[in-house]
Amino acid sequence: MRHLLELLDGDVEKIYRAASLDYRPRFTPVMRALRDHGPLSIKEIAAYARVTHSAASQTVTAMKRKRLVSVATGRDARARTITMSRRAKRLLPRLEMMWIETNAAAKALNEELPMPLDPILRCAIDALERRSFAERIREQGSNKVAPPKAESRRTSRDV
């Protein structure tokens, strides 16, 4: 799966570079969330983009370096409000056209496959959101491998 994602995102990134856009595919879910909902917190971006809080925060940091977003302290001093920059708003029409082309290419790829990727990936994501892969691994190993024993701490009195 990682290799598939590298192939897809790598080529999309090449297309952005060929169009002289300093933009990464991983920015798209954040851009769409901000476009559709206006200023958001990292937590809200993570929920809309369906990524972890950490991934959303790292992506926003990378986008800030490229002047695509601005970050301000929210109502709660711990929360930050992310806003699309003027630069990003100017890029948005070009990006939206590229997203349309990318979606058309994905549709063409799906038609070439024995079964389309989209529904399979959606089903896999839904299943993993219901029960994580880590839980599934633990279920497989619970009867076969004993959990590691906690090491006891020896003191000078134990000797």
C-alpha cells in the first residue's frame, strides 16, 4: 500500500512541479477543509481530513512554511486557528482544476483494474476505524504469544 501511495502521490507532485506550483498532495485535505469550512482548529482539520491530530499539525506546519496558511491563537490559548492565506486563495482555482484532472485520472485507473480501488479502500478504512489493525494483531497473537513479563526491580535488600 505504501508503494501504491508513493507512486500516486509522487506523480501528482511531479504534475504540480511541472505546473510551477510549490504544493504537495498531502496539503489537499487541509486545503479542502479550509475551503469548505473556513478557519478551523487543528483538531477540526484532523477530523475533516480523517487524519491524526499529529499528521494534521505536521501538514499545517509545512503549509505555513510555504505561506499557504496562517496560524493564530484561538479563543482557548492552547488551540490554534488555521486560515487559508491570500496566496493559497489565489492558487485555489488552479488547484481545483488539477484536482478535477487527478480525479479523472483516478477514475480511468479504476476502469483499468479488475475491481475499482475506491470502494475497496473505503471498506478497508471503515473496517479499520471500527477496529484498529493493532487490535486485530493482538487478537491473532493473544493465544500464541505470552505478553512480556514486567521486570521486577531488585534492591540491595533483595540480594
